[in-house]
Amino acid sequence: MSGCDCAKARAELEEFLHNELRGDDVADIRAHMETCVECSEEHRVGAVLMETVKRACREEAPEALRIQVLARIRAEQSTH
């Protein structure tokens, strides 16, 4: 990136959150966020959202609910 402003930081935020950027780009975004409250806040929101989605994907429905949902799906499928 060779320097970074808000437009560049926000354009690269998704890749930054997923650790998909090269070292120079990462360093540029980190340096920018140290002085930019708005971009730092957007990064924080993105990180919290990512963690929430990861956590939700690990959770499982209670067995009784899972059985009930599968039974309803099978009942619907048998009528079509």
C-alpha cells in the first residue's frame, strides 16, 4: 500500500481481518488504525462480527429440537 488513508484501509479491511494481506499492507493498515478512530472502530466491529459468526457456527441445536426439525422437513418432503 505504501501509506494508507481511510479509503484504502476500508477497502482492504476484509482481507486484513482474514489475515490475507502481505506484510507491508498489514503494517500500513495497522499504522493507519493507530491514528484513525473511525477505521479502528470499523475494524473492531468487523472483528466482533467475525467472532460472533464463528461462535454461532460452532453451536449446535438441542437434540430434541434437531429431531423435531428433521421430522418436519421429512413430512414436508413427503407431500411434494
